[in-house]
Amino acid sequence: MLDIRLIRENPDSVKARLATRGPGHESAVDAVLAIDGERRAADTSLQGLQAERNRLSKEIGKLRASKQDSSALEAGVKSFGSRMEELNAAVTVLDARQRDLLLNIPNLPSETTPVGRDAADNPVLREWGTKPALERVEDHVAIGERLRLFDFERGGKISGSAFVVYTGAGARLERALINFLLDLHTTKHGYTEILPPLVVKPESLFGTAQLPKFADQQYRCANDELYLIPTAEVPVTNLHREEILPLASLPVKYAAYTPCFRREAGSAGLGTRGLIRMHQFDKVELVKITTPETSDAELESLTADAERVLQLLGLHYRVIELCTGDIGFGSAKTYDIEVWAPGQNAYLEVSSCSNFGDYQARRMNLRFKGEKNRFCHTLNGSGTALARLYVALLESGLQPDGSVALPPALHKYFGAETI
RNA sequence: GGUGAGGUGGCUGAGUGGUCGAAAGCAGCGCUUUGCUAAAGCGCCGUAGUCCAAAAGGCUACCGAGGGUUCGAAUCCCUCCCUCACCGCCA
């Protein structure tokens, strides 16, 4: 959520920065400003009446204490009760409307985010490794079916399309990856492991900005008004919602493995084969809560922590920076890490590392105590998504005989060197 | 799910429908004094919104949340949420 004061005081620069995301935000800013003026005018008159009421009520108290007649005053106070009720109702409505408008305005892109229209304008920042020279190239679905690592047909039978069942060695590989990732981030990168609930209250989704704008992407348990998490970012960042953290406790660094649930509404048939886009997938998420002064540097190290995963697995990847037209709703700055998948002949996004600035912190009222209370900055990044990592591993490790060689870092976790 | 108890400022903990935004203690900050690994005295010490060009200052709201009664609610009433205890059910 943007700071209403910032909008009030610098409407033109706010509009200009939002415009780099694409058209349509200018009118939202104007609407907020209009409501804000109306709201404050109503609130000011209400407060004036309240002050008057309080003053008179105290006088009534005094009169009564000295056994004097106070009926005239009482009638006076009572007479502006209806006016107060009216104003109070107006303020409540305007307040809610203003909040609703603000919740639907995206974050300002960072000054350092490259300006661009869409994904085609995202600059490649760096590459690591090279595309492997393979004798045999095969799609991971073919590999997995041959080696009986997963079963899409039965996944569809029990849960529907875009659900998969991992079986035997395939299930073990998934488990090996989870353990490898959590061990790496907790023992080498200083993150505290979190195992959060997989369903959350709507407030949590408002906090990290999945709601209200992206309600149709969430799985919702209507009976209890709970939502399946689309990413561990939601429960983990909200861990400290409504809290004031001591300065000395920052930066907070959490790593969490969870399944993630996404309806992918609108992407009919999901447009991809295999494991690349699923309704349920595993992910290890990295979350940081920092001061405003350190968040830029923390984004760099967060990205480096995610890149380390691919380096240890010997997978070729590249890092791109999302331009203003492509960054997510709440993000100020985002790096995507894309791993090379030979069978797809394409790079697959396995991590998206973002600095949200104080945008989420304002929504969830997450502050820290320095000289005075200030909003924290929040960051998160995948470290990494498992399913696409899995794709890259199968396709990159494919041997001429059809088996898959695993990178050494996974041997002890998987319990074998090949599948 | 049932019954009971309870939710007050960073913490502990008082609180009578009316000078209560809230006693007291602890913690914290500042000053003074004595001095030595501290003590004592005094003062300050919640959050948010809003008014004023701004500062100073004023005002408003907040005692789990939302309603209600009243001229006036931390205090009375209703609903909900949460915590704790016991019971029931259960992986």
C-alpha cells in the first residue's frame, strides 16, 4: 500500500512512476486524492463536534456533582447527536473506500528498475555456466514416464488436470531436493527454518497483496474463510504482521519449505506440458524483513543465495531483471533466475527475488523500533521452486543410456548417483 | 464441540459510568548528587489520525474487535475473536 501522504504531497511524481508500469493508474491516484480530501473534511467536522460534546459533557458532570440542574445542557448535546452520527457514517464509508482504492494501486517501481513495456524489455544481467552438450535430449515427461518417477494420469484421476503424483525414486528425488535446499540455506546462508500452516486467513493475503486484486487465483475454503497458500511468502512474511520489531533483530531471515497452491485461472490448459505449471508444487521460499537502509543490499544477497542452489547443482542459468512493465504488483524491484532446460530448449523461471520496500509492511502494519517506529522493508525469493528445478535436473543429467546422472551435491540426499 | 476464567500502555498490574489516556511498580531516556562495577533524588517516557504554511501547540480516536444504552463508557448490555483450564472427540 502506498503512503497516502506521499500521494497527497507528490501526486505528479507518483503518477509518473506508476505510469512506467503501464496505463490506467493515473485515474486511481486522482480518485484516491478526491476521496482523501472529502474524508478529511468530514473527519475534521466530526472531530469538532466530538470536542464540543466532550466539553459539554464534562460540564454536565460538574453540574450534577454540585446538584445543579443540567437538563438544558443535556438537551443541547443531544441535539447534535444526529449530525454526529451522519458524519461518523460518512467518515467510515469514505475511509473504507479510500483503503480499497489504495489496496488496488500497485507499488512504485524502484528508481533502479529498468523502464520497459513487457517481458521482452527485461535485460539479462548475467549468465552462469553453459548449456550442456548432450548426446541425448528428451523432454522430462518422457524421462519421468520411462523411469516411473511420476504419474500425471493418476494425478488427474484423483485431483484433476495439472496435478501430479510422484512415485518411488521420483518421490525420493523431490524429498532429497527439499532437504538439500533447506540445509543449504539454514546452515550456509543463515536463514531460520520455518514450517508454517498451509492455509491462512484473508488478512494474511491482504498483507502480502494477493488480495483483494488476485482473489481468483486463490484456492479458498469457503466454509471457514481460509485460503490455501499460493506461496510460503504469505504465512512467513505475515509471521510478524502487526508487530514492532526491535532494531537489533533485523534483518530477519526465514527459509520455509511448503507446497504452493495456485488456481492459474485464465491459463486454460495451463499452456504447458509436464511439471512446468501445476496447481500444486513444492517450493523453498526465502523471506527477509529489513530496515529501509539495507533492503537493496539484502536483495542482492538474497538473489545470490538462490543462485548458489543452481551453482551447486551445476545447472546453467541466467539472471534477468524485470522491467517496470513486468514486475509484480507489490514489488519495487525484481530479479528472476532462469534455469536452462535442454528438453524444453528454453530457460525456466525457478526463482523470483523481489524487494517490496515498505509496500507489504504498510498493509500489514509491520514496523521496527529505531529512533521512532518505522515501517520495515520486506523481501522474498524462491530458493528455489522445486518442480522446474526437477525438470532441469532430469533433462540436463540425461545419459545416452536413458538414465539420469545426478549432481554430486544430491548424492547423499538421494542415496544414489543416478536414477 | 461443551463448561468455566480471563483479555488494560514495552512488561507486571490497579481501575468507582463523569477532571482516566488511564494509579503503582519494573524497564527505558535525561539531569543532579554521592562515588565505583552501583545507589539515591528529580524530570521525561504509548500509538495513530487531524488542524495550522511549518514549528510550538490544539483537537480526536484507541483499555481484544464490532455494535448498543447514556448528555457522558476501560467501567453497563449484546455479538464475535483470542488466551488459559477442564471435559468431549480425534491424527
